Amino acid sequence: MRFWLKKVLWRHVVGIVVAAFALFPLVWMISAAFDVTGQISTQQLIPVHKGLDNFVQLFSNKEKPFGIWSKNSLIIAISAAGMQVIIGALAAYSLSRHRFKGRKLTLTTILIVQMFPQLLAATTLFLIINTFGRSFAILGLGHQLPLILVFGGSALGVNTWMLKSFFDTLPTEIDEAAKIDGAGHFEIFRKIIIPLATPIFVVTFLLSFIGIINEYLITSVILGLDGKNMTVAVGLQQFIYGQYGKNWGPFTAGALLATIPVMTLFIFLQKHLVSGLVSGSTKG
Amino acid sequence: MNIKAVSKGSKYLFAFGFILILLVMGTKLYQDKAWFLAIFFYVSAALIFYTYSISKSTPAKYLLPGVLLLTLFHIYPAFYSGAVAFTNDSNGHQLTKDQAIAAIVQDSKIPIATQEPVKYQTLIEEGSKKVFVLFKYESENYWLSDGNAIRSVSPDPRSVLVDGTVVKVGGFTILSPDQTQAQIAVLQNLVINLDSGISFQPQDLETLEVSQPAFMYNEAKDELINTLSGESYEPNDNGQMVSKSGEVLYPGWKANIGWRNFSSIITDKEIRRPLLAVLVWTFANAFLLVLISFLMGLVLALIFNFPALRSKRFYRTIFIIPMAIPSVLSLLVWSGLFTAETGVIDRLFHISIPWLTHPWWARVAVLIVELWITFPYMFLITTGAIQAIPGEILEAAAIDGASPAKSFTQIKLPLVVRTVAPLLVASVAMALNNFGAIYLLTGGGPTFSNSNGNAGATDILISYTYKLAFNSQEGNNYGLASALSILNFLIVGLISIYGLKKMKTMEGIN
């Protein structure tokens, strides 16, 4: 007992304090979402006027259709994240396994290009997509396809580095064995690398997915101001930055609804995520 | 049939189909005068064809799709934005030179007094139902125009009355005064321009006001002349027309100004002073954030790496929740929590701190929130690093009589730091460009009083640049913003390269 008190209790105390810090905004988000008065400023922890009004408001607003936003976010995020993982995995496989002349240059270029924040090139991206739109309506402003392609442009970035680091940990003897058995490079990729790398693919997909759900700058530039086209990240901000003052009620309700699936996914795949990040740290 | 052959055949079909689509799209883009994109599509089609059928290079087959997308949506925009840095592209300088001069000329119209009022008649074109105006001015023929196109017509002399009124024009219906009244809304907005620059506008239901631009552009001498005052205006090197006495005409145009955006960063006090403050905070914010969050993560990792603590996984799950909430949402919630006095934080702790309106408290608030977002990541990587330390080393140290403190400072700490160093460098690079945390929380504010209304106490370079380009108080200045983007890129790039190099040498020290 003495042992426990001396060595363990204080750790629990620290843990609880830090946990309170970590959960702080989440707790208030839940509180404000169920508070009918919709004010996060004068929020009480247990709302005086509880109710589901905010949620109802969220789904019945014609100009701010949360349901449609969610659908948009999902379509864009899943497609773009999938694209990023596939392109990144292909590139990472080659960068890991093949030794070729421009290899180091490619790796350095990928690193350096990522340092120019895409958001500052927003006007150029706007011009490009606008030009596309004049020739092909489906590739123009206000559509999802060009946005997904723009995100695809970031595929060769941090993702690729992470995947490459992981591939580097897979011993090349496996490749050699397969080659002796007559497998071509793509077959090795399909039959050996992919099954082994599934956890890291999941992690990469998850991180890309969350990143794209989160993205609101380039999304708003390309999708425009029409409420029906917005994603959750862009749309929910309308409640805060709109002309009628800050409407925390529906905002926190929507934020809660958007957070729950993402957070569940995160916690569910926690094991893979942690091992992915941790292996990233030990391998550099 | 051989499955392998079928799949190979269909692969070829798919590839060729794709190349064909790219070529067709490229052609349409060419027809629509989208030169760069058309060329890009053609080149992409050619590269795809070459890489997947002729070339022996295997890596290229894996890298090409990513590289093409990277080029179009990352590299090209970066270069294009960079090029803008050498222009004066901003509000008031967005037209081409020709457009700007045409606009100045158009806006300078003054009425001409005519001996007799110029009468007109209103017509409706049969079929299109468009409203046209018919009148006579300094010519034997009549002018017929709907405000867009104008042509000269000579009606049949038998359908022209003595006073010049025309009673019949083929393909048109001539309106009576009552019918003309009905078209008043359209007539009010009608402006008819002759090539000579003279323009006409209905001033009532029967007569036109004739005006002529006061300015005339002499293309050969590249100067504008004010026909009234005789003043002449010539282009300066900032995309504007100025007179000898310094009078500037608006609008200006987009002009190449070379390195002036960059030099103004140093020479122009209005730009230099806020920029310096922003730069200092950019670095301070990034380094403080990484340092504090790393220490916090490390301490927590050490505390919770204790074997006897069985609820490790529980705490770890809770600790990573900040990472699990989409930052867009959590940042906005935090901004609400930090509201002064009535905000949750002030009421909960019974304090009254003007978090978002006082420069230094705003900075503290920003650091707190950034810490909240970052510490889980630091916790995870330091935990991983600690767990990766081979147990034998620690046992050996214990046997040698090292105290826990010594074991920490001389073995654990250096090993952990060396392992996570590359990630810390990456974190610093990301923190330097941490747009969301600043913009969503404080908008970069509170704004400095001595700046041009754009820079604030919590602004980092990227948020300041963004505001200059898209949200400026003094008119968006894309040229200057692009110059700052290049500066931003250089700073982040150099720090990252320096950090990586330093680590390469650290790796050597084993």
C-alpha cells in the first residue's frame, strides 16, 4: 500500500489534471450543443435550458444544410485520402526499393515543395480551376472533382516520406525471394508489400482523411460560396462568422456530430496509429 | 482465352483510352485559349505514353502520376505566385495597360454642345425583341445601335419624312411615343459608342446626350492628353499615368516592378515595422511551442511509462483526444472559451483576463491552445523513443550505481532527443506555418496600432501574408503578399535544411 501511494498515486493525480486539460473543450462543446440558448460565452457546465433544439436547427436550415455538408465532406475526404494513399504508396515503394539516378533529387524536391504552403497559392489554384471550368464544366469551380485532384497534388509529400520510411523497414530479402520465384516488380508490390503494409496504409489514410476534413481554405476557394456545395469545415464556420453574430448552438451541435465519428475512428485505430507514429520516431 | 493476355490487353486499352482522353481535353483547352493547361495535357499524355510503353525505367512508372499532379497543383502555382511578387498586382492595379487606359478614357466623358439636339427613335428588332436606337449625327446615313453593335443604315428615302423621322425600317418595328415610354428602363442604360470615341446616351424620350472623352490616347507617343486642360500624362514605373506635376490617374495597371516589393520590405517603414514584429513572433511562437510541448510530452511519457501503472492505456487514449478532434472545430470552440469576462475560462477560474484583446495575453492564449493540440503527439513519440531504449543499457547503468536522476540525464534524455530530433525539426517547420491556430483563434489580432491595419500581435508570417493578399484593410496587395510568400518559403526551407543537416551530423555521433 505504501508502495502504491508513493509511486503510483501521484501519477494518477497528474493524469487526471492532464486529462481535464485534454478534455476541456470537448466537454464544453457537448454542453453548448445541448444548450438551447446557444451561447458558449455564458455557458454553464450543465446547461440550464437543455434540449435538442440546436440539432433540429442544424438539419432544418435550408441555407446551411448540415446533412449535405457531411455528405460532401465524406465524398471529398474519402476520395482524396484514398488517392493520396495510392499515389503515395506507389511512389514510396519505388523510392524505397529502386535505386535510380534522380532518387535523391526526387526525395529532396518532395520535401522542399511541401514547404511552400499551398494556401498562399490559392489565387493561382482559383485561376486554374476557373480556366478548367470554362472548357469542362465538371472540372470547374463549385465542383468536387477538381478539389479532389488538387488534394491529389499533395500526395507526394509527408505521406510519401512516412510510407517510404516504413517500406525501408521491410527487409529486401523478401523481395529477392519473390524475384527468384519469378515475380515482377508490380507483383511484388501487390502480393507482398501491400499485405505487410496494411496497418501503415490505414494510418496514412486516416491522417489524410482527417487532414482533408479539416481543410477549409482551398476548399472554400474552389467550392465557392453556395451553401449546398460546402463541406462541414467550411459550412460550420458560417454559424460563427455569419452576419448575425455568433451562433454557438448549431455550431457546437454540428461540431459534435462531426467530431464523434472522427474521434471514434481515431480511438478504434489507436493501436495502429501509435505504432505508426512510434515507428516513425525510432526510424526517423 | 489466356487470362494474362486478356488482363494485359485490357490494361493497354485502358492506358490508351486514358491518353486519348487527355489529348481530347488538351485540344479543347487549346481551342478555348487556355494555353498553359493545353500544353500541360499534351505533355502529360506524351509522358504517360512514353513511360508506360517505351521507357525501361521502372521507378518512373510509379512516380509519374504523383509527379504530374504535384507539378500542376503545387509546383506551377508556387512559381506563378512567385512571379507575381515582381509585379505591383494589387487593388487598383489589376487591369492590363490597355484596359486601364480604355477605362480612364471612358470615364472622362464630357457633354458636347450641339447646334441642334440630336433626336432619336426607338425600334424593336423583330425576332430578338432587342431595343435599338436610330439617329442621325454628322453624316448622311443613320446610325442604328442597341448599345453593343452599331451600324450605319440608309433607309429608303420614301420612308423618311421631311423632318428626318423615319417611318419604316426593314426588320424593325418603330415605336410610338407611348411605346417608347414603356422601354424607359432599357433606354436609361443604353450607351452608344462610335469608333471616334464620341458616345450617345438617351437623356429623355426623344433626344440623345452627346459626349466625348476628355482624354485622348496617343499610342505612338504613349501618352494621354487631357483635351480640356492640355495636360499630358505618361506612364510611370508603377503602372500608372502621371502628369508632370505628379497627378496620378486611376485605375492603374499591373506592371512589372522588379525587386521593388522585396526592397520595400526593408526600406518602407510602414511595411518594415509590423513585419519585423511579426517575424519575431513567428520564430518565438514556433520554438516556444515545440520546446514546451516536447518537455510536457517527455515528462508525461516518463511518468506514464511506469510498469506498475495499469491504467496506462486509459490515460493514453484520453491524452490523444486533442489530436482526434478536427482542429478547425476545436480552435473555434477555444476562441469562444477565451472570451473575456463572460467566457468560460474567465468565469471558471474567477479571473478577468482580456485574452483576445490584449497582445500579450493573446499570445499566451495562442500558446496554450497550440500546446493542447501538440502535446499528444510529443507524448506519443517520446513514449516510443523511451520504449525503444534497450533495457540492457539501463540495467547496466543501475548496476554501475547510477541514480535515477543520473540515469535520466545521461542516458535516457540524450537517446530520446537524438531519436525524436528529426521529428522536432519537422514540428518547428510546421509550427512556423501554423496558419489555422493563429487565424481561427485570434485572426492574428489584436491589431498593432502603428501598422497598416493588417498586422497584429499574434500574427505569424503566413497569417499576415494571407491577410495582405485576401483580406487587407488597404486593398489586397497580391504583389507584396507573393514577395512575402517567397520570404516565408526561404525561411522555413532554410531552417528545415539546417535542422536536417545538424541531425545528419548527430547521427554520426554514436
